[in-house]
Amino acid sequence: MPAVTGLIDTTTEIDRYPIHLSAGVQYTAYVFGQTMGGGTLTDPELAIVDAQGNVVNYTDNTWALGADPYVTFTAPATGNYELWVAGHGGVGTYHADVLVYQGPVSFGSFPGSEGLF
């Protein structure tokens, strides 16, 4: 499914997107806000959460993207997960996706839109 564009319109909002991951597969997740030109959200946060509500991976700022989070991780088990997106005390729009890892990404453009949503 294609990537998503969303809106955080309160400082306490968390947008949740269901995804299905396979054990041992490496994935890339990202949220592009203002820094990468994906929206107006100045400081997005990203979490991958399993079906029991456990945070499998969390990132806020990254060395490569500044305030926009980007992470590569390996799914610990096959099953249903969620991508959570929030604003670190801010509101605005964003572009997010979870993709099967294809190697290093050129940050001058968005990764492909062949995501898992």
C-alpha cells in the first residue's frame, strides 16, 4: 500500500497505522515533516508498536535528518504492528511510510511509495 500523509492537530495526538511485519525481515520507517519537506510538522516522533502495546522501536531526531525520524530495524516476530506518529509538542502535517529495507536511501528524495500501509 502507498505511504500516508497525515495531520497531527493537537499536541497530545498519536496517529496509528496498522502494518503487518515478517520475522527477521529488515524494514525502514520514516516520518518526514518540515525538515525533509514532507509537511509542516516541525518535530515528528515515530514508534513501531507490537500487538501487545510494546514499543519495538522509537526514534525522534536522527543524525541524518535532523528533526525528522528515520530508522532501520528487524522485525522480531511475524505479526500485526502499528506505526505511531506524534508531534514532539507541535502540530502539523507529515508524510510517513514503512518499507522493506532496500539499502541506503538518498535523502534528497522520498523512499519509494511501495510501503506496507
